[in-house]
Amino acid sequence: MLTRLVSVGVLLTVLGFIPSASAALDSSKIHHSYLALGARTVIIGESGQTLWSARDGSRDGFVLPTGNILVAWSDEVKELTPQNETVFEYHRSAVNKEIGTAQRLYNGNTLVTELGSKPRLLQVNPLGDIVSEVVLRPETDNAHMQTRMARELKNGNFLVPHLLAFAVKEYKPDGQVVRVLRTDLGEIGGRAGENWPFTAIRLDNGNTLISLTHGNKVVELNPLGAIVWKITNDDVGGLFNDPCGSQRLANGNTVIGSHGARTGISMIEVTSAKQIVWQSDHPLAAGVHHFQILTTNGKPEPGMPLK
């Protein structure tokens, strides 16, 4: 199942992710190609063309270094080739109701979260077998609101946002919670603001970037939980509508998607000064749950995606 890693840049060019010179895009503007996950499951090119598509209603996923696409739906996770051949799959266990996320790990296994009566974080090997399990502590029986975008950290721990717990928890592989970042503090806006953590990203500087869905804001917290950066609807003219997914780009900008935006602008890119430098109103990106920026003006986004 695992294939040899090749240059992402070469793959994107071959698959048409990077536009040719004949595309005649305005070089003075930012153009992205990106994987959109949500109401539609598509890869959209820099000139707006559909490069790849799969079953709708997805939740999480990545374009892998192999060029394959890993996608999580509520009932299953699949790794698909650009020709939509299935090379890996995992189906939700009967004891739970939903799958929340999927990430390919450094060891080749796939991280999956299951929500329901037995909320848990799973490592699934390339054959589709569960090889490890971490019991999660979401502090609610509401399966849909237990968790979303879990991610493995460089130290081997796992970062897990728990919506109704108003907390991002860092779990060790043995299930011990070693750090909790609260999102119901007064300076963030409190529980009344429905600041439910949805996507949590551990940045290289040790801070954590968190999308707060119904709170319509994104915050960056330092390791002690203090705010070092925050962007709200007041900063972007009300463009946030249930921001679920976010990604910190290599240039320091942040891209934020609005799951509640079924028409109009559903994705924006902002600088650290909160200036909007790119936006998408592409109809296939409406209702975006999460995403991955792949290229910018013909150049692949470098490094491990922080999303």
C-alpha cells in the first residue's frame, strides 16, 4: 500500500495542480490550488478547474506525498489514487456513530478518531487493522460534538479538540492527558460565545492555533494558554460563518474556511496583521469542513501541512 515518496512538485505538475504559463493567471494576485473537504470532496486548481473529485460529505483529509488522497467520511476512511482506486480503507466500528478525522502518521499507520459511546483515538495499520487505541475524554455523550481534528505531534503525543468540553487536550500514547488548553476563558469569549474548538494545530514555535466554530474566531495560544493572536468577525467584515478548518502557511499567513458558508466567500487567507490577501467563493468550496492548500502561484506549499 505504501509507495515510494516522490517530489510533490513533480506530482502536482503531472496531475495538473500547477498551471502552465498558458493559463495566463494574474501574477500580481495570489492563486491557490487546494483540497476541499465538506459538502464536496474536490481538488480545485489555481485557475478554478476541478482536478479530482470523490464522494461528497467528507470531514478531513490530506493529499499525501505519494499523490494519493486520504479522506475521512463519517463512516469510513479511504486512501484513493488520483484515479479513485482504493488502496487503504477503514470502516467505523459498530460501537460508535461517527468518524471525525484521519491523518497519515510518520510510522505509516493512519490516525482515526471515532465518536460515540466509546470515543477513541485509533492507529490503523496499512492492512486496516487497529494496532493501538487511546480512550478519549470529551466530557459529553453527544457523539457529534465530542471531537474533530486530532493530530499527532512531533513528540509522539496527540492533540485533540473537544468541542463541548471547551478544551484542547494533549494525550500521551498511553491515554494520559498532559496538557489542557481552555477555550472558555473570558478573554477568548467564554462558553456563552460557543467557542467550540474544532481544529487545533501545534505550531513550530510551540503555540497552538485553534478554530472556534460557533464562536466565529480563530485564536493562537501560547503553551500557558494565553492569547498571542486572535481574529474575529470584527476583523474580517463578518466573513466567518462557522469556521471549522484552518491552516497556517509557511509564509506565516492563515487560511480559514467557513463550513456555514453555503454560498459566497467560504475561505479567506489573512496575514498576521489580519489583512485579507486571498479569498475563495468557488461553488465547490461552499460548506468547506476542512481543506489543504497545495500550491501558491505554481509553487507547492512546503513542509508538513499545518492543518
